[in-house]
Amino acid sequence: MTSALGSAPTGRDDSRARPTPTRAHRFRWARAAGTGWLYVLPALVMYAVFVLRPLVLTLQYSLYDWNGIGVARWVGLDNYLTVFTDSDLLKIIGNAIVLIVFFSFIPVALGLLVASMVRRITTGAFGTVVRTILFLPQVIPLVAAGIAWSWLLSSNGLVNQALRAVGLGGVARAWLGDFDTALPAVGVIGAWVLLGLCTILLVTGMSKIDPALYEAARLDGAGPVREFLAVTLPSLRQEIGVCLTVTIIAALASFDIVYISTSGGPGLQTTVPGLEIYRLAFSQRQVGLASALAVVLMLLVLACVLPIQRLSRGEKP
């Protein structure tokens, strides 16, 4: 009886003391979280000032008819209606979609092929040299790449000289000035720039694949093609997703290469949304229409990239 009575106060004391560690733990957690937010605060401020604020202003400007100087006039969704009904603007958006084939699909496909061959010779100094050469176009400034390719593809450039030397002078032309070949020529420049990046990313991904998977495939009688389809491709899903994301954004937001190599010509054959936004805003003083086109371009990028991100993570679109 005495022990039972004596144990009761001890239980009550324990119940009173129990919340104290909890409050202390919450205080430490709140202090740690506050300290973490203080570290992140400078980056958040920069992001808000240089990303979120321009984005909000672009959305605002897209609803007005404004020349950048005078009084803005509310037009609602008229600028967006112009984007989706003007034949020239639709052609410009179509040019960007065509460039996705050259900037994205071709570099990724060739990158898979080249990475599969390079994977076997990436050991030692020779492998380092190969990776450096492949990545070199990504290091070269896009302006310099555009100027160099403009020289190569000009009427008297190295490409036409080589064609004439082998008896194909009839094929030679001003590749960047011809209505039929200007856009594919710009696409070739973009594919050359992005091929090295895709190849290096894919080679890095292949180096992480367990060699036992390849050995098991060979024991099952798989040849090189079957080994590539059954082992390499499924293991590179995330790397391929990254390559597609980066290259599609580069295609839709292209500006440097187009501006330097063709300035959007001939006609509108190589004009892309980024270049047209620049012209509308700074040359034609149609800030509202330029902002609406920029918003449409952003939505197009999201519509292309978000499904790829979900698929690369194994989620259903």
C-alpha cells in the first residue's frame, strides 16, 4: 500500500515534466529553421527581384497596348488573340518547334550512338582527350560559333568549296540565305553545339550502369543491339530526360545563333520567338504584344518540359 501510494506522486511529477523537453525541442527546431531561412534569404531576394518580378511585369504588360514610354492602354486578351491568329507569328512559333528536331532529337540520338562507342575507350589519357573534344563546342561562345558557321556555310565557304572539289558544285548554295535550307542549316549549327553536352551526360550515365547487367545480358545471348535496348536505354532514363529538357529549352529559347548567323532571314524563314520578342519590344515598340508572345513561349516550354520530367522519373504523364 505504501509503495502504491508512493508511486502515484512520482507518476504525476513525470507527467508535469514531460512537456518541457517537447517545448525545448520545438524551440531548437524553430531556431534551426530560422537560421536556415536566413542563409537562403539572399538567394530568395535575388530570385524574387530578377525572376519573379519580371515575370509578373511581363504578365501585366501583355494585357496592355504600350510603346514602352507613353501611357499604356488596357486591351485585355487582344495581344494573345493576335499571337494565335497572326500568320507570321504562328510561322515563327512553328520555326521554334522545327528546331526542336535539330536541337534536341538529333543530338540525343547521335549522343546515344557516340556515347555507346566512347564508353569502351574512355579509360586513360585517350579517353580524356575524346571527352574534351566532344565537349569543346559547348565551351565555345555561341556568338563565335555562329560567326564561324556563317563563314563555313557562305557562298564561298569551306562547305561549298568541298562540294565543288568533289564535283557537286550544283548542290552548292548560300545555305543560310536560301529559303529552303536556311532553317535546317541553323538547326545543324545547334545540333553541333549541343551534341557534345548530350554525349558527355550520356557517357557519365553509362559509367554508372552495373557491369553485371551487361554480363547477364551476354549470358542470355544478347547482341550489341539487344544489349543497348534492354540494358543501356532503360538505365539512362533520367540522363535522357535531362538532355531532352536542356535541348528543348535551348531550341525554343534560341536567340544567339539565329541572330548572328541569319538575323531571322531570309524573310521569316529562321525567325524564332526570342528574336521576334526582341524586335517587337525594342524596334517596333509593341511591348504588350512582345510580352504576350513571351508568355506563350513560356507556356510552350512548360508544356514540352513537364511531361518529359514526369516520364524521366517514371511517373505517368
